[in-house]
Amino acid sequence: MNVENELDIRGLFRALWAGKGWIVGGAVLFAAIVLVYTFFARQEWSATAITDRPTVNMLGGYYSQQQFLRNLDIKADLASVDQPSAMDEAYKEFIMQLASWDTRRDFWLQTDYYKQRQSGNARADAAMLDDLINNIQFMPGDAAKSINDSVKLTAETGQDANNLLRQYVAFASQRAAGHLNDELKGAWAARTVQMKAQVKRQEEVAEAIFNRRTHSVEQALKVAQQHNISRSETDVPADQLPDSELFLLGRPMLQARLENLQAVGPEYDLDYDQNRAMLSTLNVGPTLDPRFSDLPVFADAGRTCKTR
């Protein structure tokens, strides 16, 4: 074997042993730096919440009232049957609030955690507020990989992180409920106006038909009285006679028919009765919940991290 290609193991160990001071010194120095950093670096904790789509019971009265309006729209051909469910719309609004910069900012402004750390210096406080806003991170899920949406909050202690995260989720839920309630009130008012107009049209149509029938019988009765027709002079059923030949029914039958019309009044169909019932419900107005029941949120354990 060529001597030049041989590995001098003994020489290598001699060189390493000769430089042991540098190696040990470097290791000690590195350990000291890590120890100092551990003492002086700011320690933070984070807590993560995994969110999920709400159930019917969690939405309370909002679901039933939203479904009532949807059924009205479907009946009036104003909406399709395959539109997103009330749960989907509520969850969409919730995660939109959860990820919103404004929601995060407004949340921190009303917390004692932020107020206790204010220095009175506008610039420093604004910078701290920006940091706090960035300490709340929304992470969208991936349905294809069965990964849920989640939100992470970072604070100085594990207890703060957990408590603030729960408060933030409740805060976002309340804001979502407020926005959805505003939409519900607007939609409710619009449907009320539409239903009132529809009922009024039905009443006007029924009244016009009633007046026309009454007028026809009154005119036929006058003709029968003028010609002294005291009994029916036709074999055609009364319902099949044209208005111009109603007088052939005779005075007694026409008088009875007129009195019956006046006693019964305008005739309304089942659709009108249903619309009247719907209008009565709409006139009461929606019952709004200031916030929904706790939405499905599963908290993950906090964990430490070091920041410069």
C-alpha cells in the first residue's frame, strides 16, 4: 500500500490532544452563551385553538329564524334550495372575524393585558400594539388533508396565553354574532315589506273579484225585477251562465245569491291564508341572541419559545 495514502490515526489524535484546550474552551464558551441567553432572553408561551363548524343547537334562535326566511325565499323563487347552510354562513363569518386585523386590534385595546403594559409613550405603545396584533395568528385549514382551521396566541406566560386565547375566541364569536344579527334584521325587514305588499295585492285582487260579482248579481236582479221574472227560466246551471244571462235565474234566487255574497265577502285562497300567517310572524320581528353558544374550539397545550 502506498504510504502517502495511509491515514495517520496516531498523528491525528496527537494533533487533537494538542488542541484540546481550544476545543474545551470553545465548548465552555458556547455553553456560557446559551446560559446567559436563557436568563436574559424574553420567554413566551403560545396556545393554539382548533375551530370547527357549529351545530344547529349552538346557533340557537338564529338558525330557526334564518331558516324561516330561507323557506320564504324558496317559496317565492327568490333563492335556490342548494344554497349554503346557516351553519356554513355562521362559521364563515366567525373565521373571518377570527382572522380580521380589526378584530385583533379591538380585542387587545380592551384587555387588561395591554393596558397594564402601556408606557404612556404613544410611539412605544403603538409598536407594542402592533406586536400584540401579530401575536394572534389565524391558520386556515385544508379540507383535503382533514386539517381544521386554527388560531394561535402568544403571550408572556402559559396561563396568559390560554386565558387570552379563550377571551379572543369569545370576542370574535360575539362580533360574528353581531354582524349576522344585523344581516338577519335587514333581511327580516325586507321580507316583511315584501310580504305586506304581497298580501295587499291578494286582498285587492279578491276585493276586485268580489265587487265584480256583486255588481253582476245586482244588475241581473234589476233586470229580473223589471221583467217580473219570479222563477228560473233556464236549465243551464247557475255557475255556467254568463253575466249577461244571470237575470234568467229569477228574482228569488238572485236575491239569495246577493245576500250570500254580501255575508261571505271576498274569497281568499290557501296561499293568502299562509301569507297572512307568515306576515303575523314577521311583524313580531326577529329575536336576536347577543352571542352564540360556545363554538367548537379545542385548545392545544401551550409551549415555550425564545425571542430576541
